[in-house]
Amino acid sequence: MTPPVKVKGPNTANIQRMRRIIAEDAEWSLAIVPLLTELCIQHIVKNFQNNPILKQLLPEHQQKVLEHLSPDLPVAVTANLIENENYWRRCCTQRWPMCHVAKHGGSWKRMFFERHLENLLKHFIPGTTDPAIILDLLPLCRNYVRRIQVDQFLPPVRFPPPPRDGDQSDSGSEGEMEESATDHYQLRDLVAGLKHLEELDLVYGVKDCGMNFEWNLFLFTYRDCNSLAATVKACTTLKVFRLTRSRVDDDKARILIRSLLDHPALEELDLSHNLIGDRGVRAAAKLLSHSRLRILNLANNQVRAPGAQSLAHALAHNTNLINLNLRLNCIEDEGGQALAHALQTNKCLTTLHLGGNELSEPTATLLSQVLSVNTTLTNINLSCNHIGLDGGKQLLEGMSDNKTLLEFDLRLSDVAQESEYLIGQALQANREAARQRALNPSHCMSSTTTDTEKTAG
């Protein structure tokens, strides 16, 4: 049987074109129909805000839902339901261009809620913003917020005062009325609801005020102070308290420090860049004897010799403080010598910053004696003082007997280049010895025991 002959000709292409299937549905395609699980996941994602379903799904299906959820979902829906770090990372990177998750314990969820809360606080206007905006967030973020860092507190909106009658008395205190009108947001209720809060970093001021600058925008009022004092006293989990650049004077510093006496957890107090003088520093010295404070920062205040002497008296018997920062004050040699005397008996301080304090050769002479007997100090800063040539030689002599100091900043202190170079060589030897001790602790312990036995013999 003869097979059929295929006809080829000019009409073949037209025949094939005429046999092409044309779908009536414009969205129809030859792609495989999605699996039912995929359709369900799409539906869950689309309706997640109104009907959040996640825990009931299998782990692999949960992962697919989380990958497709929008970062713009309300936190009331996602806060207590989603723990996945990748989801919160998308929420953070979409909202903030710079994200340093290491500053938030490496947790993206913690970072999101801490920065979200900080943003609400920075833009809260007393008397205008509804406090419920912040307090309603508490049940959602209380398990995640461990730090509050706010570099701005807005004052209330000021309205023009009503016109006065000609016979109205001016006996009222205009200053008190003006201060009470600039009270800021009170943190007491918020902090009381954050059961894991460990760090409070605050600045009472206004950023980017431009031509609207007024000193009242940077006024830390007595009501603010008393409220904050009660807040930190009640927060028994607080480890770090910073209140900087807020024009805190002696009276307000004493109110705050009084509330911190015998605090069960506080380890760091930073009151730098304020207006604290000797009266406020005496309160801080008392705190050293009634707390477990390890870091005290009073840089750039108005501390003079009497304040430094108060700190020295407390430091001589203290067994907790490891870091003291008094840079950019004016304690002069009288205060510097008092601190040096205290360091001859102190056995815990490791870092001392006395830069920019009008110190000179008498302080350097006593510090050289400290260097020969103190075995705990690892970092000293005497930059921007007037140590002088002879003071530098004294410090070099003290370094010849010191084996523990690792950093010694003498920039802009009028020390001879030769003395500074030789001190640097001694520091380098100490650092190398410390590195060897870290690499071979057992060998160093045995060497130390042998040396001790030889000395005893």
C-alpha cells in the first residue's frame, strides 16, 4: 500500500496559521495550574491583616507565608505572632536606611520595636499628641524593648498669652510659669510597663530647630527632673542611665542622684555635657559608696578642685568603679593630686580620663608614684594639660616600674618628644606582655608563682 503523499506548497504556512488555537480568555495560559497549597498560601498572605493564620501551618508553609508578608502590616497584628528574624529584618531595612542590629543585641525584632518606640517619643508633643499612641504600644513591645535612646524631647506648643488688663498685678513669678509651660513627656508610665528595660539614654532638647531657636527648647524643668528621678528609682532592672546635653545643674543632679542611691542594678551613670558643679559631684561621690556603679562619666561639666577631692575620698575606699571620666573640667592640680593619692590605695579603677583639666607638674609627680605601685590601671588620659618637660620625665620614671598600663595619652601636654617616645616604648612592652599572658595563661601563672617563691626565699 502506497503511503499518502504530503502536499507541499505555498498554502502550507497559511494552513498551520489557521489551525492555531486562540483562547477566548485573555488571561488563559498553558502554564500548569498552581498547587492547592500555593493557592492557600496566597490567600492567607492576602488576608493576613484581617485573618492572621500562621501557627496552625506546617513549618515549610509558615516560611513561605513569612517570605511574602508585607512589612507594612500593623504591629498590632504581627508583634506577638511573628518571631521570624528575616521578616523583622525586612521591616527594619524598609523603614530605616541605616540599621546597626549589633547595637540591639543582634535581634532585628528588638531593633524594630526599640526604634519604633523612640520615634514616637521624639515626635510626641505634650498637650497635642494623644498619650495613648505610646501606651497602647506597651503590650506589644514590653517583651522586646531593653533600651530607650531619645535624643529629642519636644516642648508643648506655645500660644500667645492673653492680653492683660491695665490694673492686673504682676506679682506672679513669670519664670515659674514659663518653666511649667515647657514640661516634656513624662516617662513614668511607659518605663513602668517595660519589664526588661536596661538602658535609658536621654537628651532634653530639640534637633533641627533652625531659626526657631530658643533656650526654652532646651530646658530640663524641675517637673521633668522629679518625674525622671521617680522613674529611674522605680526601674529596678536599669543598668545604664545617660542624661547628656540637657543643662542639668547642681540642684537637678542632686535630685536625680538621690533617687539612685542603693539602686540594685545600676552600673553606668553618664551625666556628661551638662552644668554640674562641685555640689552635684559631692552627690555623685556619695553614690559611689551606695551603689554598684562601675562607670561614671562627668565630662564637660563645671567640676573644680573641691568636687574632685570629694570623688577622691570616695574612690580611695571604692571596690566597684572601673572607669572615671572627668575630661573638660577644671580640677587643677589640687584636684588632680587628691585623685592621685586615692589611686595609691584603690584596687579596682582601670580607666581614668583627666584630659583638659589644667593639670601640671605637681599632679604628674604624684601620678608617677601611682604608676610604680598601682597594678590595676590600664588606661590614663592626660591630654591637653600642662604637664611640661619635668612632668614628662617624672611620668617616664614611674613607667619604668609599671607593667600593667597599656594606654597613656599625653598629646598636647607639653611633654618632651623623647619622654613621650620612651613612654610609648614602655607601653608597647606592656601590651606585648599582656598578649603573651592571654595566649599562655598557665605559663604566666607558673612564672608568677616561681617569682613569688624566690622573693619569699
